[in-house]
Amino acid sequence: KGVWRTVFLERNDDEFYQLPKNEVEKAIYSPIKSMQNPVQLLFATFSLLCGFLAFNPASTFSTIRNADNLAARNADNLA
């Protein structure tokens, strides 16, 4: 075992991370698709971030009494 395997408590050996070896593994294997357009990746990441930052503060619209100040501070800490 290497140092990083010990630090991160990795239990699987190197064979676990290799490509499929037999027919059963090949039948259920789904390769990871590489990104073809980095601009689309950046736009998608930006869209997800905007959605996250808009949804979380918006879910505090039903606050009562003085809880709106707390919600505003939390929304400010997210940005």
C-alpha cells in the first residue's frame, strides 16, 4: 500500500480501477464521455452555480418575524 492509500483510507486495489476484463464486465461497462467543448462546460457550470445561488436564498421567502435578517446573512455568505 502506498502512502496516499493509507491517508485516504482507500480499500480497493489497482485492478478495481482498470477497464473491464471479462464479458460480464464489458456488458455493463459505460465509458466516461470526454468534454468536446470547454465553453459549454463553463456555461453549464456557471448556470448550475447561478441556479444554486438563486434557489437557496429564494427558499427563505416564507420566513417569519426576524428570521429574514438571518436568511439575508446566510445568502450573503454563500456568494
